[in-house]
Amino acid sequence: MPVDLTIAIWSALACGAATFLVTPKLARALANSGVLDIPGPRSSHAAAVPRGGGMAIVFPLAIAWAVINFIVEADAFVWCTWIGFVLLSAVSWCDDLRPQPVALRVFVQALAITLPLAALPAEHRLLQDGLPLVVERAGIALAWMWFVNTMNFMDGLDGLAAGQSVTAAAGAFAILAILAPVAYHAAALPVAAAIAASALAFLPFNWPPARVFLGDTGSAPLGYGIGWLLLLLALAGQSEAAMILPLYFLCDATGTLIARLVRGERITQAHSEHLYQRARRAGKSHTWITTRTFVANALLAGAAISSLYRPMEALAAAAVIMIALVLSLAIVSRKRR
């Protein structure tokens, strides 16, 4: 068995087991400490639920990632990505315990993304003969930051973001395994396996009805780590796969943002206008929405893997999956309780 795959298996087993064992204990500790998500006018839940449970994912993952980096002798780019992951996890944890200034969170996000991109060797390009390097890296930074926030925006329903983390990371793992060897494969393969396993181990506690929420502690770092994997896929020439894996989350978050801009609303103001939130207000249960979304994301992961061989057919299949999911949510969203 290849060394990279062996490391990936052990990383997945260790992180998955740690998350599964720690999550219920952490949920009780958070509840006893009063770290609760209290239902409000925009909430999709009716009872107070402990938030910050994502620490059961990110803490084991941060340790495993550091060990992986030592084993594979990671370069500055991978180490800087790990540093960004830790920084983002720390400020997100603080935000779950006590809300932090928006400026601080945005600054840490920007720093976490700028550090690895500054360390990424210049020869690793998305467009070899396209935009100047500084412009391309700025575009990557904005896209990466948008995905981090997309994961946060879409973490508003039981099991939704955790489920997306499972399918996106598992899909990235499968694609990287098939592509081997590619740049940063030695570190990316076990990290992808660890994210998928940890998110899967967390999912039973977060599945409707959720006993604990990811919180910013989970959604932001998971968005960051998955965003890194998507970047590596794109740098390896698999832009179709990188686009397909998170397609529903990107479409819902971006479409909602554009719609709010068109209506002249303040995009910095909190809202509950995402498609999944409208379906919930229309009376559909968490389970109904999350199950359909998880199945669609799993199918999208399959389409992303098939894009290695038939990219145009995979994009067409992804479009069909997206249309079916969006239509099902949009139709029920028009109904009222």
C-alpha cells in the first residue's frame, strides 16, 4: 500500500474516533457552561442547542495535520495553511464563546488565506498564460474567503454543513487518490481523509434533531480546509471537480447574495433568505431538507470524480442534480405553513 494512503487511513481513523468520542462530552460541557445557540427570529431551530461543537473536529484535525506535515516534510505553503487553520479555529472558538468584532474575524480570515498564498511557489498557477500572478492570487484569495463564509452562511440547519464537509472532503480524497502523484498530494490526501472522517463522526450528533451545533468553530475552519483542497484540485488541472464538489452551497449562498443586492438590501445585515431557510419556514422539516441536500451533494461528489474522465458530461450531470435540488426547495418554499 502506498505510504500516502497508509497515512491517510490512520489519519482518518484517529480523527474520526477522536471526534466521535469527544463530541458528546464537549456538548455537555458547552451546555453546562451556557454556550448555547438561543432561538431567534431568524433561527431554524426551536430549542437552545450547544454551539461550538466543531472544536471536536478541528482540534484533532489540527494535531493530525501537524503530524502529517512532519511525516511528509511539508513545505512552507502547507505549514502556512496549517497556521491559518489554527488561527481561524482559535478566533472562531472565541466567537462562539463570546461574539467577536466582525473586523477581527475578517482580518484573521484574510491573514489565514494570505499567508499560504504568499508561500505558494510562483510556478503553481491556475492560468499559466493568463492573468498576472498577483491578480490571479488576489482572485484565489477572494474565492477562498467567500467559501469560508459560505460554509458559515449555510450552517443554519441541522446536519447541513457537516454533511457538505463529508461529501466534499471524501470527493476530494477520491480524486487526489486517483490523480497521484500531484503537487502536495502527500499532505492533501491524509488531510482530506481526516476532514471527511471527522465530519462523518460528528454528523450523528448534528443530524436532525441536532444535539450540538458546529458553530463558527466548525464551519469556518472546515470551509477553510475544504477550500484548500479545492484549490489544490484546481492547481492540478481539475477545475471542473473543484467547482462541482461545493456546487449547491456556492449556488445558494451566491444566488442569495445577488438577489439581496438586486433588491437593494444591506448585504451586511443578518437574514434568513437562503433557499434552505425558506423551505424550512414553509414547513419542511430539517430531516426533509438535509437528507435531500446530502444525497444531492453525494451525487455531486460522484460527478466530480467522473469529471476526471468525462468533464463535459460531469458538468452536465452536476447541472441536472443542481436544478432538481433547487427546484424541489424552491417549490416547497412558495408554500406556507
